[in-house]
Amino acid sequence: MSRSYVYQSLRGVVEPLLLFIIDELVPIHGYEIARELERRSEGYFNLTASTLYSALRRLESRGLVSSTWEQISKQRRRCYELTEKGRQILAEELAQWQKFFGATERIIDSQ
């Protein structure tokens, strides 16, 4: 599989995956989001800090997440949580993903 295909695919899934993790583990800071994404994907999604924080800023500018500064282990960290709009978009994205992966699975299993 070409790297450009994987890169293009990654661009389409990073933000919904971040929404999913943020929704489950609120409040959560950026490093913890990246670590959880990597853990759950068994290392497949290993985002750079630049990719992660750019995506988080986009989500915040779209009104899908909000952030606050919190004191965590003697450090101030920006923590994220979903807004109501973010929960709605996440639900829509999950429904689309289920249809997409169901159709893909049916094609692969039909061999």
C-alpha cells in the first residue's frame, strides 16, 4: 500500500478518533490523548505533537471541543472535552464509519 494512500486515509480519521477518545476520557490533555490513541491502535497511530495539536486547534475552532488549563502533577496542562456540537458530530461520524466498515467487511468476506 502506498504511503500517500495511508497519509490521505489518516487525514480523514484523526479528528473523529480524537473526538472519540476525548469523549471517553474527559478531561484529558494532549499528551494523554496521543498516548491513548497509540495504545489502543497498538502503535499504528503514533501522532507527532504537531499533528496532534494542529488537529486539536481545528476541533476547537470548529466548536467541537473546548479546553481549559488545569493543574496536573505540578504542571499546568490544557485539557480538552467535547462540546454538545462535538458529541453530535461524533455520533454522526460513528454512524458513517459503521456503514463504511460494514460494507467493506461484506466485500472482503464475500471471497
